[in-house]
Amino acid sequence: MSVKLLLSCLLLGEVQALSGRPCSCSFIFRRSWTWNFWHITDLHWDHTYELTDNPELVCESSGTSPAANAGKFGDYACDSPWNLINSSVYAMKEILPDPDFIVWTGDDTPHIPNEDLGENAVLSIVGNLTHIIQQVFPGGYYTEKLLSRTGYRMLVLNTNLYYDQNKLTVDMEDPAGQFSWADQVLTDAANDKEKVYIIGHVPPGFFEKKRLKSWYRSKFNQKYLDLIQKHHSVIFGQFFGHHHTDSFRMFYNSKDSPISTMFLSPGVTPWKTTLPGVVDGANNPGIRVFEYDTQTLLVKDVVTYYLNLTRANVAGGRWEKEYRLTESFKVADASPASMHHVLERIANSHCYLQKYYEFNSVNYDLTECDSNCRTDHVCAAREVDFKMYENCLKEGGAAAIHGGWLPILSVALSLVLVSR
Ligand SMILES: *[C@@H]1O[C@H](CO)[C@@H](O)[C@H](O)[C@H]1NC(C)=O
Ligand SMILES: *[C@@H]1O[C@H](CO)[C@@H](O)[C@H](O)[C@H]1NC(C)=O
Ligand SMILES: *[C@@H]1O[C@H](CO)[C@@H](O)[C@H](O)[C@H]1NC(C)=O
Ligand SMILES: [Zn+2]
């Protein structure tokens, strides 16, 4: 409710700005037990972005593909120009100026070869981004606020250590000792009756847009799963990025009950991925508010805002509400049990699947999600475990979830269901 009012105020603000009158937002109220925080991720600032007549010279991050529709706020072939970064941070300020904290899960640099970037460029990119966030949200409380309240803890993991491209960690069992450290932190948290949020960049499991594409080495994927299964009773949310898409991952116990959810928030960069096998994998820029219960840390709702990049380049940068989780998927909150219902709806109803699919690319790809697409998305969300994911694929994604979406198919597949 409060966010809706804020947004209408935002739109009103634009109209009134044109006529020179200030926007009055005094009617905004906030339900006292619900607090909120921003999650932004994958800003990927491309400092080389420049509007020129030659589409091949607009930005380095487009590689060999032309930036055919380049405008002030960017191009789907490029990483974010400064105007898009600036617009996203100011949109955050207008939509929700006073969050409890901001979760910012990395990927700041453009997709250009490392040798073309260098350490100084990386540092100055991180410096510039930190600067604008600090300028717009003075106080610099990105992830710290939670830490300063007794009983609540933010566990920040560097999961880049588990990346299968990371040659430095290939022979290690526990890079930087992070798993044993996290195990200790979570054990202490349970003893101290603390509640924990986990944030990181690269998620475990699979990329929902490319079958069998995972990021972690297998042993690290297993260790991550073990960590969550062991400590789920103190973990109230996991917030990651990296995919640039909007999705989520479910964690279950050995009895198949949902115990935790990892939210994968969409990126600010619209950059079309060059991962072979992904067709037209761009997205609209997205930013996200999580509403949570201050006492229990239960995630109550997720509200995603986005910029229609095509329209923004023509008509100016106006961020809009894309969707509210509980409204769009008809669930009570964003608890693991509710997110399991969301997944069941996606798996069993084409209407929900299609809705989820359009949100997945932040309203960029509005084509139909067919049964192959459904299998990829459902299995990636349902199974973080490598082996279970492969089994899910074999079963066409249907057997993993009760009550198939085609009635006839569901009868045939219910035989397979017993095996789970
Ligand atoms: C950033 O965005 C704000 C709000 O739209 C605008 O007032 C400001 O001029 C922008 N700054 C830059 C450097 O684009
Ligand atoms: C980035 O930071 C450098 C050094 O502070 C500054 O000179 C430059 O203008 C900044 N760029 C932007 C786009 O803010
Ligand atoms: C984005 O804007 C373009 C241009 O105005 C429009 O054609 C398209 O339908 C919009 N997309 C969405 C999801 O609203
Ligand atoms: Zn990224």
C-alpha cells in the first residue's frame, strides 16, 4: 500500500514538476511492523559508453555486436551508461528515500576484457559508484545497519571463490576458509538466538536461461547446500545477483519441506549476455525493495521497479513499479512455504509461468515460455543440487512438482513422482 502511494506520488511528481509545483507526499504511511531495504546488483558501469553515429563504437561492452538503439539511458547490447546508473540511484531515492539499509551485491565493472580495464579503472569505477550511492543516501549504511541491532546479523559471502572459472581455488577444499568461518558464524548465531540474512554475488545452482549452466565447482555447490541445510533455522533470506534476471532458488530439507529461499534480483545493466546458447538474453534495468518483518526477519513481500529502456530513450527515464510478489502470485508473503507455492503455480499453470517468464527478463522478453523453457526455469528454481537438477530435467520438470499443468501429462508423470 505504502509503496503504491509512493509510486503514484512519483508519477504525480513528474507531472507537477512540468507545471513547476512541488509534489506533496504527506499522506504516505508505512505499516509499522514492516520495514524495507533496497537490493541493487550488477550495475556494470561502462564508462566508455558514448552516443555516436557508428553503432559499433558506442560502447566497449557490446563487443562485436552493434548498439543499434543507443540512447541517453543505454542500449540492450551495452552495459550501463552513467545516466542509467544515476537514474537508478535517484529513482531509489524517490521511491523509497529512507530504507533501513541497502544491499548492494556487486558486479560494478563493464563486460570488457580484463586487460583493457586494469586495476586503476576498476578502483575508480567502484569509487564512483560508491560515491553516488553515498551522495544520494548519506550515511553509507549499505549492509551495516542490520549488524548494529542485537540479534540480527548480515552474513556477507564472497562466493566468487566458488566460481568454476576461478583457477586459484581449483585445488582447495575451503577457499579462504570461508565455509568453516560461515559455519562458525551460523553456529554462534543459533546459540545467541540471532537471525541472519546472507548476501553474495554468484549464486549456487543453475542459470535458468541456459540448461546445465552452473557457476560453482561441484564440491563448492554441495558445501553451500550443506551449509544452508544445517543452519536454515537461523537464516531468513538469501539475496544474490549475477544472473541479471529475476528468479529465485528453493532449498528443501530431506523430507522435501521448503526451508529457505534465495532471491535473485535483476540487474541494473540491460547488457545482452554473450553466453553461447542464450538467445536475446538482455533485460530491462531493475531495482528492488524487500519488505520484511523487523522482529522475525521474515521476508513479507518483494516489489520490483524497472525502467523500460526503449521508452526511456525516447520519452525520458521514468521508473515504474513492475510487480509486487504477493499480488502477482497470490501468496501471503515471501516465506519459503509461500515461495514454494509460487514455484508450484509457475510449474502447474501456464498463466503464472508466462507471468514469471516476463518478469524474469524484467519485461524485456515477452515471447512465450514453451515446455522446454518451463523445464529450464522450474528445475533451476527447484533444484540447487547438481544431481537433483539433472533428474528434474529428465522428468521434464513436471515430476518434481505435484499436479502437472496438463492434466493428461500429470497422470503419466505421477508414476515418476514416487521416486523423489
Ligand atoms: C542524476 O539524476 C538526477 C535526477 O533525475 C538529475 O537531477 C541529475 O541532473 C542527474 N545527474 C547526472 C550527472 O546525470
Ligand atoms: C569518477 O570519479 C573521478 C575521481 O573522483 C571523477 O574525476 C569523475 O568525474 C567521476 N566520474 C563520474 C561520472 O562521476
Ligand atoms: C516499452 O516501451 C516500448 C516503447 O514505448 C513499448 O513498445 C513496449 O510495449 C514497452 N514495454 C512494456 C513491457 O511496457
Ligand atoms: Zn553481472
